[in-house]
Amino acid sequence: MSRPTGVVLVIPAWNEAEAIGAVLDEVPRHLVDDVLVVVGSDGDPTRSVAQAHGARVLVQGSRGYGAACWTGAEAALAQGAETIAFMDGDYADPPADLATILAPIQHGQADLVLGCRDLRRFPDALPPHAKLGNALVCLLVRLLVRTRLSDLPSYKAIRADALLQLNMCEMTYGWTVEMVVKASRVGLRIEEVPVTYRPRRGGQSKVGGSLRGSLVAAYTLLGCAVTYATRSELSSASGH
């Protein structure tokens, strides 16, 4: 029996039945104590596929990417996780790079690690409008909190005690922006590591898959950056 790692992996996966099996097959299980796949509803076909591939499945109580992440994070915290990693369930984030994401935390060099999307191998994996929106939000974050970022990725890991410091309350696509902005404000050590970003497997991205989706997401993210950079207290509106 392998020794506990203290790491729990959370995978938000709304309607990702075509991809989640391949994602779970690539997860290096020796690096994690548990894999939690969070789906949007009991009827989501992603649920049965994830269970068949050995994941524990949770159903989020409210809509939104942040709500899915927090559902998984709460479960991870409840079981005593020391580090919580997040990746998307659409196959774009390569599970094989999990060791790279975790290393700075495990070596005591970082509290939050961002797996920044390297597009050199698959330059079209992220559409131009999504790249532009991401760049604009990163620029605004840098101006607001003086933290230089190259990406706001779904693939990341954070120390459990650091996550609790942040009092996360953003239940939308702004979850990562809130996390990074608050982490910077409280002085957490943030490190970026490059990871290959791949084309998604099946379906269409809820955000970057259309120009409209990217514009709505960019508007939400810009608003989140301003809100959490200027709020006087890092309090949680939802009591987390």
C-alpha cells in the first residue's frame, strides 16, 4: 500500500463524458490520495464514466465553475488534504504534468502554483479571442496588485492552509482571478510553471469555444480582478 501524499486532485467536469475517461486514465495515481470529479447534476453522463475510471464523483450544489471548484475543495479539506490540485476535465490539461505543478509546493518554494499554458506544441488549442481576453485580465491584475502573471490557468495547486486564508467566495469563472489576486494581497508565494496545453477532447469549451462566451468571461474576470484587488477586507460573502 502506497504512503499518503496529502494531495487531493479536484476535476470540475460539466458534460465532459467524452473526455473524462481519458483524463482519469492519465492521472499519476501515486501522486494523489484521491481524485474528485465534480459534475453539474445527477443526470450528467460524466458521472458514470468518471466512476467507471475510479474517481469519486461529487455533484455541485449550485451552478458555476467556482462552485464546482469549491465543492471539491470542501471535500478535500474535510478529508485532511494538505495540498489541493485543480485541473479541467476536458483533456486540455495534461495529468502527466501534475508532478511539475506540485513540485514547488512540495519543495517548500511556493504556496500557490499556476500551470501556465504552453501553446508551442498545439498553438490552436486556445482560440485567439481567448488568448486576448486572458492577456487583458493578466495585465489588469499586474496593474492592480503588482503581480506579474503570464496566465490564469485552470491547472493549479495550492496548500490547503493557504486556500483557507483566502476565504474564497467567487462561484463563477472568476474563481482563479479571485484566488490569484487574494493570494498576492496576503503575501502568498506564487510560482508559475509551464505545462503543455492540448486541444480538448469532444464537445465545446463553455468559455473559449465561442467569441460571445469569451467576451462574457472576460467581462466577468475583469470585474473580479477589480473587486478583489480593491475590497478593503478579504472577507467571504458566502461564509466560506
